[in-house]
Amino acid sequence: MFNPSRLSLARRRRGLTKIRLAEQTNLTARSISGFESAEMSPSDKTIADLARVLRFPVEHFHGPDIEELSPDTASFRALSSMTAGRRDSVLAAGALALVLALWIDARFALPKPEVPDLRGYEPASAAAALRTHWQLGERPIRNMVHLLESKGVRVFSLAEESATDVDAFSAWKTDIPFVFLNTVKTAERSRFDAAHELGHLVLHRHGVPSGREPEYEADRFASEFLMPRGSVLGVAPRFPNLEHLIVLKKNWNVSVAA
């Protein structure tokens, strides 16, 4: 049976308005609205045309409802050029990632989430507390993605077409933490993005407050988590120069600026 919500999801995933999808399928915008609202049902040929334009298999339109991510529960590191359409496209991609995650979870034994709720902590204190909880001490973290996945965080890459609009985002869904990372960044920036989203997961569980302060908090968390103050001060030269900083940055796998 045709599922209207899956048509809406596929359309938003491709970043198309109802009018634009109608133009590409030789339908009317009223028809697209009717299909998505379940006021009318498309014929098999129309479904095939929609599948071709949206680049989804026909079977997609006949599946059960897909649980979607809400903008209110997802933390975005969005650039200023991000539009509502791009946000909806990224969230739709996230919804499809949830389906894939459920498929994987049903077939493989993945680590259980081990991400504590640290709401109310000061960001640097939260980073230190999480390092203690994960028994990391103050040693450098060699691979942030591997660490997150070992603690039950489901990590996915953002689609390439989102590379210029979205840095990263994260969300909780049914007590499972998800992180979505831009894969066209430098390695150092991607590590910081991953740590930043981890900060959102522990500091702003199940909902990120509006405003810039949550972003600053996640940044402060990421800085302390990647570069514990004690370990930095333990090797910091009194009068550093650029050459020395280039050597030191490799210890924590961060940028020279950091």
C-alpha cells in the first residue's frame, strides 16, 4: 500500500518543493499535495515516475512509516548559508540513517550506549567527568569516531551535497545517540566536530536550547575533551614558536590554531 509520508520524506531528502517535484514529473502541485496528505492515491505508473525522479526504489513508497528526527531535538552546527530546505533534506537523510541503524542493530551486536547525562555540568568539568567515566585519563584520543562507536554512538556521514551548508549535527533517538559528520573537512576539524557533537549529547540531552550559548558550551567541552588542560600545561613551552607548536599539535591531533 502506498505510504504518503514516505513520498514526503523522499521529496524533502532531494531538496524539492512540491511545485518543483510536480514540474519534474509532469504532475500538478495539487496532485503532489493530495498524494502526501492521503487525499488521493497515485497510480502504479505515477509511483514509478516519482521513484525515478526522486531516485528512490519503488519499494520505498510502500513501506511502513519512518520515524523522523525533529529540528527541536537535533543539534546543528550549521553555516550561515543553510536554508530551511537544506535543513529538511539533512533531517530526512537522518531519518533514513535511523532505518539503516535499526537494520544493523537487528543483525549485529553493537556496543550499548554508554553516554552519561551531564546536564548541569560546566563544559570543562563535563569533559573531565566523561574522560574519567570512560577511563581515558588525560591521554590523547587517537580516533574520535572509533571512540564514539565503541561507546555506542551511531556515527554517520553527511551527504556530499550538504558539505557547504552543514558542519555536523547530533541527536538522541529512543535512547540511542547519533552523530552525523561532514566528511569533506580536514581531519583536525572533523575531530573537533565529533567532540563538539559529543558535548551536545552529554550537555543537552534530548533537546538543544536556542541561541548561541549551547554552541559555545559544546565548543568548550570539545576543547577540554580533546586537550585536557593538565596534559597541555604539562608540556607547554614558556615561549612557544610555530615550529614547536607544529610538533606539539600532533600529540593531540588538533590544529595549530587550537
